[in-house]
Amino acid sequence: MTTAFKTSYPASDTVALNCTLASLASDTNLLAGRESDAVDNRTNLDLDHLLSGSIRVGTSPTASTTIEVWAFAPLKIVSGTPTWPDVFDGSESAETVTSLNVKYAACRPICSITVDSTTGRDYAVPPTSIASLFGGSLPQLWGVFVVHNTGVNLDSTGGNHYLHYQRVQAQGV
């Protein structure tokens, strides 16, 4: 007997991702940025998380520069303890990835935003399936890394930036 399923979204609102972007400094090399706290899916067993948000640039950013948002996950989990790639540790903090090639190997791109020179402009992080970034299966743990080279710090007000995710589950029909 085959059981049919349909997509289901829990009644709760989206879940905020803890990642402090206020005053995040620019890095010409796109290596020094901010890591979020890890999202733990070991209890909810969601099928996917749709990440989205908004990031506001600071005063007089350089046109045609970039804000990058990346996803990362542990390389393995043994006895409940994750082994994270490179400098990541699943805790919200400033991080500097070892090199661009290490970043490309350790992370999966969520979005790359080209900015203009307008002060205080908000840039959307469009809804993105985290599971799709990791071969179609949501990792047990995952987080994001945000980096930019806009030439100025991001906006200094914490409430002007947000990253959150919508939980996606299956429901029998």
C-alpha cells in the first residue's frame, strides 16, 4: 500500500535565524563575515526549510559590489557531535574563512546580491530551499554565512536586517 503525502507548513510563523548583521564590516576578499547559529532539525524532522530575509546596506556603498549569503552544514555527526567545515562551529560569531576555494568547497551559495550606491537600501534574500542546496535532503544541522565587499559597514540598526526560515513538512492525504 502506498501512502500519499502533500506539503504542509506548521501553523507557527517563520523562525528567526540568529545572525547579527548590524555594522558587519566590508571585506574586499569576501572571506571575513558573520556565521549564524546552527539550525537543529534533529527533533522536528522537517523536510525542508525555506530561508529568506532582507539585508540593508550602510552609508554610500560602492556600486557593483556584492553581498553573499552562503549555507553550510557539518561534514559528519558522530555521537551527536558535529564536525564543521573550516572555521565554522555552529555558533553565531564573526568568522574568516581560510580562502575562497575553501569557502566554495565548504559552503553552498544561497544568493549573491549586487548592490548600487544608494545609502540604506534594503536587498531581499529570496526564499531558498536549504534541502535543494544539499542534494535534496535537509541536513540535521545547518547555518548561514554572510559576507560582503560593499566598501562600508552594513546598516548599524539590528532591526533593519533579518534572516528567517519557514518550516516545510509532509502531511498524509
